[in-house]
Amino acid sequence: MKIRTDYRELLSPEIISKIARLDLRARFIVEGFMIGLHKSPYHGFSVEFSEHRQYIPGDDVSKIDWKVFARTDKFFIKQYEEETNLKSYILIDISNSMSYTSKIITKFQYAITLGSVLAYLLFDQNDSVGLVLYSDKIEHLIESRASKSNLKEIFKTLATCSTKGRTDISTCLDVIADKIKKRGLIIIISDFFDSLDNIIASIKKFKSKQNEIIAFQILDEQEIKFDFTSDFIFKDLESSEELITQPMQIRGSYNQLVKDFLEELNRTLLDNKVDYNLIKTTDSFDKALLEFLKKRKRLH
């Protein structure tokens, strides 16, 4: 039990945020996560996912995974398929509402780290991966490919992007749905602060093309708890409107509205066969990665 706690602590946003380079951050999280799976109740699940098998005399030694050997002192062969397993796109909301934080990192920083990790995992599994950054318009689009140069471009784009614009999920998802011709996996990372009707309309457009969708809603803990203790000036990060209020007086109403919104979003997405996951910016990254692995496993 102690080992599992240790590995989860290493995957905490507080620790990960100290790693400056996004590609190294992604690699650190993935390798730590895989080690943790071997030492957890999910032992065996990661082996199947990683597509490793034990070395047999006569195997090509150039295919030995030396990183696994360094960790386990055993020889494993990493298996590859000749064709891409899965065509995927990672869609990340970079609107200004994602820049909020009450703790160590913003929702945006958590989102781009999670996006980089998922891209690393998909590429490591010989999958095709693309990236879309959006606000109220498409800010950046990288086509889905299974090449190392594509992964490098994704890392570079995520490392240099910043928040901008308002949230307009529906318009952007409609544009992306029209661009994606081949069915695959759509990963949406957002706070989903938009009209639910508009979100679902766009989701249905993806589903009409038989795409599988997994949604990660990234929220700051204070956006859920509203645990402020003194008077505050609240500023809308997208409209710049300000409101002076006493949190104690509105906490009950706020919490009920948030609870209703999250429950309706969850229910509606699940009704439309979208895997929904609520992630707080204080959550260890293994929470999102385990849900992703479960989703990917079901697609094979």
C-alpha cells in the first residue's frame, strides 16, 4: 500500500509542475504510472496495454525494451503492429476561463499536461494522434498521424500556447467534426463552461460518424466547493465583468447550481455514450490515465 501511495504522490500536480519541459513531464508521468500499475490492484492490466511480452531466445535483441529491463531486471520485447491501431484527436479548451486557479496550477496548465501525456501514450502504442486547440475558434490544428515528428510538433505547440478568447465549444466542435473523415477516438479536455444544449448538439455530430468520445472536465476545487471565507471581487475571465459579494451568503445557492450542472452534464453525456470524467486540478494524474486506459482497451 505504501508503494502505491508513493507513486501517486510523484504524479501529483505539485510535483509535476516542477518539471519545466513538457515532453519530460509527459514521459515522467507515463513511466511512473506504468510502474504504479504493476504495484497496484491493476497489475496485469498495464502489461496487456503496453503490448510487451517476455523475451524468448532467438528474438531480435534490438527490440528489447531496455527501460523495462532497468526497472524489472527482466527482458521484454515491445511489440508493434504494422498499421496504426487507432486514429485519435486530443481537443483542448484554451479559452480564458481555463486560466483560473486557487492552488498551484491553472486548469489550463493541468489540461496541457494531461494532453501531452495522452499524446505520449497514444504514440507509444503506435496510434495516430492529432491535436486541436480551441476557444471561440480553432486556434491550432495538427492532423492525426503516427509519426515521431508529429508528436514533437504536439509537444512544441502545447508548450508555447496560452489562453485566449471566450468558450464556444459547439462552434469549434462542429468545425472539427467536419474535418475528421475517418472514425476514431475524440478526447475532449475542457471545463465545459458552455450551453449544455450546444455541447450535446456537437457531440451528436461526432457520434453520427461513429467516433468514440472521452471527456475530461477539468475544474478547480474552489469552483466546486466555493469555500471562500471573506468578501471577494469575482472577475469573469472571459468578459472581465466584476462582482463584489460575500461568499457565505451565496454559497448554498452556488453549490446547488454547480451540483445540478455537473449532474446534468454527467447524465447527458453518458446518455449519448460519452465517457465522462470529472478531474480536479489537485488530482493525481493517474486518475485520468486509468480512465483513458479503460476506454482504449474497450476499443480493441
